[in-house]
Amino acid sequence: MSLIPGLGIVRGMALTLRRFFQPKVTHLYPEVPAEISPKFRGRLQLLYDEHGTLKCETCFQCAQACPIECIDMGGVDTKGRFAVHWGASETYGERREESALRRAGRTVPDVAYEHWSPIDLSAVDAILHEADHDPRRLLEILGATQAAYGYLPVAALKRISFGTGAWYAMVYGTATYYHHLRFEPPARLAGADEPVAPTVESGRERVEADYLAALDQAIGPGSKRPAGRVN
Amino acid sequence: MTVVGRTWERLTIPGKILAVVIPLGAVLTAGLAILIAVIGGAVVQFLVDNLPLVRFVVAATIVLLMTVPSAFLIIYMEMKVIALMNLRYGPDRVGPFGSALSVVHGLKVLMKEDFTPTGADVPVFTLAPVVVYMSSVMSLLVLPFAPGLFGQDFNIGLLYFFAMGGLTVVGLLMAGWSSFNKYSLLGGLRSAAQVISYEIPLTLSVVGVILLAGTMSLNQIVLGQAGNLFDWYIWRQPLAFVVFFIAVTAEANRTPFDLTEADSEIVAGFATEYSGMRFGFFFFAEYVNVFIASGLTVAVFLGGWNAPFNWPWPVAVGLDPGSLGIGLLLLLTLGPPLAIVVLGLPFYLLNSRIRFWQALIIGFGLFNVIAVAAVLGLAFLSFDWVVGLLWFMGKTYVFVFTFVWMRGTLPRVRIDQLMGFAWKWLLPAALLNLFVTAFAILVLNR
Amino acid sequence: MTTRTPFDIPAHASTDDPRVTLDEQLGVFEPIPPYPPRTEREAEFYTLRDGEMFLNMGPQHPSTHGVLRVVLKIDGEKVVDLDPVLGYLHRGVEKLCENADYHQAICYTDPLEYISSLFCEWSPVMAFEKLLDVQVPRRAEYIRVLSGELNRIASHALFIGWFALDLGGLTPILWSFIERDEIVEMLAALTGQRMLFNYFRIGGVNGDLNHEFMSRLGTWMSKATHQINSNQALLNENEIFVRRARGLGVIDTATALQMCMTGPNLRATGVPFDIRRAHPYSIYPELDFDIPSRTEGDCLARYLLRMDEVKQSLRIIDQCLHRMPDGPVMAKLPRLIRPRPGRAYAAIEGPRGQYATYAISDGTDQPYRMRIHDPSFIHLQSVGLLTPGNLIADTMAIMASLDPIMGGVDK
Amino acid sequence: MALKPEPGAAGNLPAVIGEQRHLVEPIVVPNTLWQSSNPVAYNGGQASDITHLREFEASGAGRRDNARWAGPLEVIPTKADIVLDLIRANSLWPLLSGLACCAIEMMSAATSKNDMDRWGMFPFRASPRQADVLIVAGTCTTKMAGPLVRLWEQMPEPKWCVAMGDCTCSGGRYKRSYSTIQGIDRIMPVDVYVPGCPPRPEGLIYGMMKLQQLIKDRRGHWPERAIGPTVPEDL
């Protein structure tokens, strides 16, 4: 504070008047886009590979590691209910086309999958119907499924996940947690030949067998074949 | 069905409208003519006899209408000036340079829901903004804008002014009391304390001027300052000017004395519970008060409408349009088209991308600008009230800018500092000024 | 079955609801709790003497710095007594941290004192490093100090603006926000976020210095001193400001120490106590800077002291830039952190004072208990000591000068 | 096969909500996965989509003057509303209310660097009676929910609400906390969501510009506000 009363006020007013004529600092936002540094953490993005397919494998690890649960994987269950776990699905709505379901870690209603499924799933459907597709009775459903098949086939787990709206990870996790539930048929574990589960020989498997036979004929049996499924 | 009914049925909708409107109009016109013939003379005679009354009604209407655009202008000015002092651009979207934004704010406030709280004292709550606004408008009535351009020339003009200014506090107190809100109550009481304290130095500070001028009529005070820059009362009453300016800032509830609506202390002061247009009245009244405070400072201390120097080259326009005779008619009919073509031709010739009709439009615009400028220039030279109004408005808006500038710079004082300043500093200073002035007059006039 | 909706609860009823009659409203209006007083203090506070009334300030009030509710007992304009009601921003951070693993916990503590987030990360990170016994690389320490001091300046800039705003000045907050935005954009180039940086990691920092940050910092440093001094000229010499702040809310040394005050608020009373010097951590012992202190202990001293701290922070930044060593910015750590069972305490000097974390590990990947010591909470307690006898306007000034952040107070 | 949902089953929602969503239709998220052991503790065991405001709206007790002309005069403002909405959209006074971290960024959006005044959004009114927009900036805790709803109800029509930040949109990083509201659309209607933790000031300005667009698009039908979130059709 100066000796002359009012001098500080006059100085301040001179300062504001100087600022009145100085160049302004305002960033003209909508016309001039904001300068965002390359490291800025903005919106989460899913990455695609060069063929245009998603690189995400829906392993749920990011969703589980994220402390603030901003990564969401959700979907719509068979009864048309919104299976809301957490995240933004409430605010953004959910899509249920094939790619979205796959991204959400849900089983995809795929016709081709039916041919590959060697298991008759009507027993699972009946169990689900009895349990009212209720995910809270998951343990009961899994127990009944094991009782029906002798073990828990992966296809049945996927059907349970789809039917109840619970995550496949949750179903799988529950099944691995309890010791009385198993994924391998007990007969196979014991070294028996016959699989217990009833199988249906699908058309596609037959085609594949034919193809393999033709391949054997052409290049000789026992030769090196690429591992994995033949397309 | 009668003949009239059948004819009516056949008429189209415009026909029906015409069939109603034309006879109705005829009857009304005839009635009006008869009315004017019978009592028109008496009415005109009455108006002629009571010319001051007519003048008062007209002046009051004009002043009331004038407050709205001037408030809009000051609001825009405040937004823009403070923004520029804050190193930002301020409004720039609505209208050119955002100039329509204050109008948009005002219209929006008009359309908001008008809300009365459940516990409020409804009549008082409703009347408070009206009282505040009307007191501002009524004090504007005696402000001399230019020679011959004022609402009323009271011989107690200044006294009337301060009385009306004191009425504002009644409105604010009404608003504060009736809102049923403690913040409003605090704001209302603060404004009562503040305005009443500052009335005294405000009134005392102009007593010196009254002594010098020998009158309380604002018009006469301004006339007494005629001449050049050094005839203004600010040179003879510098201390009074300082006291007056500070007190008038407090009277208008402006920063640094805006305690009544201190955002950071009592939410919005007396206006906390007001919404919609009732709040708009308070909002407008504040800016009308800024205009009034500036105008009064200019009128009392800065010479009012008087120019700061005499124009050294007096220009006399001896143009008498009547002397042209038939030539005037020719000038009025042929002049504008010719001027439009002449003004538009250069654009047509010099730029090949401009079509002829576009050039004509440009010429028309230019002609209008030139014609308006010519008329205004003629008025400027011919009538001294135009000059006076320009000087008055120029000086007033310099003070409005100062108020806004202070708002952009200064923090708020505390209520005890505010009162202490009024009673310990301003009042003795005003009294000192009064005694010195009286003594000087006594000595010099002897 | 009778349905009981939240709307039927009278305390929630809006005064705009026509179903609410005036009698009920009058009960709503006075902030007297509906239950009988539980303590002597409560009974004394809620008894009105002649001429007194309650003024309920907050939780939404322009100058309570967030969502603090203060019930003022006033006699005219004079504050007789005061009762702060906290918890409007209680987010349960400590409990959330106990259910998150060590990396995730940093994310929860980040928004506590949201205008100085880096310090809210620094203290838990230091505590976890003590639990794990990790040696942080020197370059990481230098980067931590550099970014931390930048954040300190940004926080103090906001303090200046708020203090002036609570005293009624419009312009200073806009000018100080210009400086704050510059710093924050700079830190966004370094850390990836503007406010809640989440930059410090256990064993280092997330990402090295980059070109954009350095160029922005260089541009800013060249004009920072001039700009800050110029901004302060508006307030420091202003008679109205000085007269309002001087001699207001004086707290003496003994009381300040009794109230456990730290940071600028303690230093303004004449105790040059700074954790950076008293209990040195990081690389502060190597750096050359002063601990400013003032003896008045009033609002003006707290304000001016923070101005001095800004200058010291600029000095530290300058030294960091000149002495920045090469090397890695992260220590080698396992992906899953499981510290040995034990406990650790780490205190740092934040812009508001001692910001400390006490973490207990039980050997799992989640902290067994985390306790956060926040200076804002400590300093807010002294409002009750300072305000009675002052005016309503002074309450705001005192509260602003103590600079509490409600995120840190309520946690 | 039970792969497809049976149409018309009780309590079912339309399978694809995107098709039937009106501009102001709320998304209702019934809680079918979880139930409390004590039904009285949570809203009397009612379905969870009945919110405080929806019940209030249905009761008709909260009906207020919507500032429009009624009766035959209604024709006039219907046309005039286009102009009036232009005016409303260009004069949005926010309420000076910040809850937590996002409030700082809200202030930053209003100050010199990102100047919200350019759109006429600057005079932050301290009193809710004079505000047009409630920018809910920051974590809303259960203790703050009551005062916040009360603030919203004190604002006169026409009024709008902008949820700023992840905490107000959905709970954000404090979603798991016992003391926070997981998205303020559970307690009050929201017009625009601005996600981000916190969103950049430009984000808030963009949200406010979207709000201007929304006001103009609604063509004077702002009183017919739905309770709950509103989602644009093209999302």
C-alpha cells in the first residue's frame, strides 16, 4: 500500500486499461479446433486390424483391471432384457447385432455354429426353462447340466450364458471354482474310449472328413498338415 | 332463409371479412368524425390550455421508452468492456460483435417463468420491482439532455432527484422483506443502510454547486457552466466532485459498493427470490441507475451539454429550400435516381463481376448513407440541441465506461468499512467543501 | 403394502411443491435438526438468543468452495457462532482403495484435492514404494518434482483467483486462470490429462518428458515471472483489498500448532516448517530453495506467502530443468504387486500443507487399510475459531484464505 | 429353440430399442438381476424404474405454469416459439454451482482461455431463480442429492440440465462407492451428457452448443420433458 491513498486503486485501474488494449488469449474453439497433445487420454477406442476386423479378443482383462469400470462389456440376453452389469450401457443403449454381441463377449446366434455343435442341447434348454433363465440360480443350473451330461460341455456353458444373460466369463468362472463341476467327461479322464455325451454327426463334419480323406489320398497319409480347423 | 342469409352463404371467406370490415369501418369513422366535431374543439382547447401537462405526459412516455434501449446499450457495454479487460473477446455470436446479446438476455428474462415463493408477501413482492424501476425512470425526468430537451425543469430539480433516488431504497427494502428469504432480507437491509448513509454526503457535496449557481434547477446549473472547459464546476469544486462521484457510485449500488447483491456473500441479495421479468426490472433499473448517475455527474460538474471549447469557425447555413420553387420538386424527383445511378456506375464499370442491378443496389445504399449524413450534418449545424445532445451523451458514456471499468478492477468493500467511509471521511469532506465554498463566496462577493 | 417413496419424506419436500403447507415449510426453513440435541455443543448452538438468527449457507453457495454447508448464527451482520456440516462430497475413497489393488488405488486418491492432483498421487505412491522397498530412478524423481512444482503454481494461481473473487473482484480470477490453463495444458502434454493426471506410478512415472511439454514449458518459463508479477499488481497494492485482508482472521503460532496446521497457513504464523526441508524426501535436499515465512498470521499474510511460494517453485523448476539426469523413468517391478505385510507412512508438502498416506499391507495385492491425512480438513477446523465476531463477508474471506478443497475435506 | 426372445412376454422390453426410441423417450433399465433381501429398504419393493420425479410428475402435484398461452391463443406461440427458442438458446445463464472436480473445468470454460461468454452463457447466476441451465459438475453423493434436486426444482421454467463428467453421467470412477449416485439421471432429468473425467472445457462448450441445438429442435416443446435420460435418435 502506498503512502498516497488511492494510488493503488489508480494503478490497478491503469493495469486493467492496459489489458483492455492487449491482445486477447481466447481460443476460438469451434472454428479453431483445440490443440490436443498426442499423449492426451481421451475416449477409449477399439483397434481394428488391416482387414477391418476387431483386434479385441474379449478376454475381459481390461474390464477387470480398470479401477473405475469405464470399460464396459455388456449385451442383451435371450429374454430381451438388458443385462446391465456396469458401465455406460444405461446411457448409450446397446446394440445386439452380431459384431456387437461378439465384442461384448456374448455368444453369437450363429447358424454355422449349430453344425459344429456335436451336443444335443435340448437338455440344457429344459434345465434353463425350469430355472426360469435366472442367473442367480447359476449353480443349480450348472449342477443339473452336469447331472444330465456327466460333465460340462463348452457348448452347454455357452448356451447357459446366452440363456441367463450372465457373462460367459461368469459362468466359466463359477464352473471352474467349484470342484464338483468338471469340464472333461469322467470316462475320458479314466481312459475309456466311448464318450458319454450324445453326439450328433453333423453335415459339416462329414464334409470335413471327406475333405481330409481326399487330402490323404492326394499327398499321402500322415503327412504334415496345418494344425487347426480346415476351412 | 332470407335474402341476406343466402347472399352471406355465397360469399367467400375474404368476402365475408370485407363484408364485415367495410361497414364496421364506415360506422366507426363516422362516429369518430361526429365525436371530433362535437367535442374535438373542447379537447384541443383543453390541451392548449394545459400545455405543461401534455408536455409532461409526452416527456414521461419518451423517458420511459428511452430507458430500455439505454439499459441494453449499457449492459452490452459492460459485458464487452469487462471481457476485453479480462483478456477475452466477450460476446461475439449474436448480432455483429455480439451486440444483440443484451437484447436477447432481456427478452429471455421476459419469457422466463414468473415465480412467487410460497411464503412471500405477494403484493409487496410484486410491487417492489415496479417501485425500483419507476423511481429510476422518474429521476430521469429532470435530467437536462440538451438545450430545450428535458422532461421538466423543476426549480427544485436536484432535490427532486435525490428524493427519487431515496425512493429506490424503499423498493429494495420491500423486495428484501417480502421475499421470505434471509439472504434477501440481509440484502435489503444492507441497501437501506448504504443508501441512506450515502444520501447525506451526496446531497451535501452538491450544496457548494447550488451556492455557486444560485439555483437548484439542473437546467439552470448547466446554463451556468456555459463557456469553455474552465467554466465547469469541477474546477471550482474538485473535492465536491470526488465526494459526489464516490457517493453516487454507492447510490447506484455499483462496485466497489455493490454489497446489496454481493454474489459471494449473500447469494443475490434482495433479488435472490426474483425470477423472470420481475428480476428483469431490477436488472434494468441497475443499469438505468448507472446512466442516471453518470448523467447527473456530467450535468452538475462537467458542464452538461456544453462543449468544452467554443467552435472557432462558426458555420451559418443560409439554405432556404422554399426559394427554389418548382426547382425543389424537380430536385426531389430527379435527384435521387440520378444520384443512385451516378454512385453505382463506378462499381459497374470497374468490376466486371458486378451486374448492373447489383450496382444499382450499392448506389442506393450509398445514396441513403450520404443523404442521412447530409440531413444529420444539416441538423448538427442548424440546431444546437443536436450538438448539445452529442456532447452530453459523449460525456455520460465516458462516465458509464468508468463505472464499468471500476467493476472490472476493484474488489468489494466490507459493510463496516463502507459505513465508516461514509461517516468518517465523506461527510467531513463534504462539510469542509461546503464551508470553504460559503466562505469564498462571502469573501469574493463582498 | 404401503409404498414409501422418497418424496413423502418431509425433509426432502421442495418448497415449490404446492402440497407443502406453510407450517411444514417453516420447519424446513430453519436449519435446526429434527432430533433433540445430542451434545452440549449442539444444544448451545441451536439455542437462539435475542436478536440472533440462523443463516444456512450452502451446500450450494457461491463461495463455499464446493459443497460445504455452514450454519451461521448471526446477529445482524456479525457472525456469533458457526457450525460446519461436512460430508456432501464424501465419496468413500479410503474404503474404495482397500478394495482396489495398489495400482488402482492411485486412481481413487487422485481427485481428492482436485486442483493439485499430483500431490494426491505422490503421497500414496511414496507409501507403496516404502512398502515394496523400491528405489525410484533419479530421472523419475526429478520429473516428479518438476511436475509437482508446476502443479503447486497452478494451485496457488487458483487460490489467488478465488480469494479475490470472494472479496468481490471479478478480474483476478480470470487472469490467474490464464496461467493455470497454460500450466495444465502443459501437464496434459506430459501426463495425458488436464486435471486428474494419474501420472505417478509405483516406482516411477508414466512416460518420459516429451518434446511438446518441454517446448511449452520453455515458452511459459520465459514470461512466467513477469506475467505473475503483473497479475499480482492488481491486488497487492489495492487499498480496498489490503484493508479487507489485513488483520483479518489472525491466528497465532501456538494456536496454529495446536490446530495441527501445516503448509502456508502455518508458515504465515511464523513457523518455517516445510516437509521438503524438515523431513526431506525425493530430491529436495539437493535443490536450493528458501522456505518463505511471515509473522502476521492474517489473511493477507497467507495470501502473500503463497505469492512467495510461487517464486520459490519457479526457482525449483529452473534447477530441475538444469540438473535433469538421464536414465529410466520406471523401476523394474513385477506386474502384480504383493508387498510384504507391513505398514508405511509417507508425507509430502502439498500446496496446502502436509499431505500424508498411511498404508497397511497384509501381503495381498490390495492394501489392507489406507488412511489419508488431508490438510484441507485440518485447516477447515480453524474456521470455527477464526470467524466468530467477524462479519459475514469476513467469513468468506477467512475461508478462502485457508484454501480448503472440499474433495479433500470430505474424502 | 429358445434363442429368440418370445414376443409379448411379461415385463419384456422391445428387443431393439433403437427403432422405437422417440427423441424424449426415456430408457428404462429395470433391475432384474438383483434384489435386496430387505425390500422395504429400497423404495418399498417397487420396480426400480419408478423414480422420485416420475411419481411426482404422475401425481400432477408439481404442474406449474409452463409459460405458454393456453386455449385458442395456443396457435400463436406455436409459431412464435421458433423465434422464442432462438432467443432462449442464445441466452443460457448457468447456475453457479459446482460439486467437485469438474467445477474447476467448468470455471475454466467460462474464463478467458475458453470463453463461454461468446455464446451468451457467461453471467453465472448465484441464485437458482435466475438460472437457465444447471450444469451438474462433479460427483453427486447421496447426501448432496436432496439439495441438488431442490436446486433444480427452484429453477423457473424453461430450464435445462447438463450432466458434466463421468460421475454425473454414470457414476464414473466412484461407481462402486457406497455414497455416490450412479448417474444423476436417477434423480433428475438430464438434457445433455458430457462424458470425460473431467471433460475438457471445449467438451463442455460442445455440450452447451448441443444444448442450443436441442432447444431449437424441440420447437417450444421444452415443458414436455421426459423424466430420465434423453438420447438423440441418431446415436
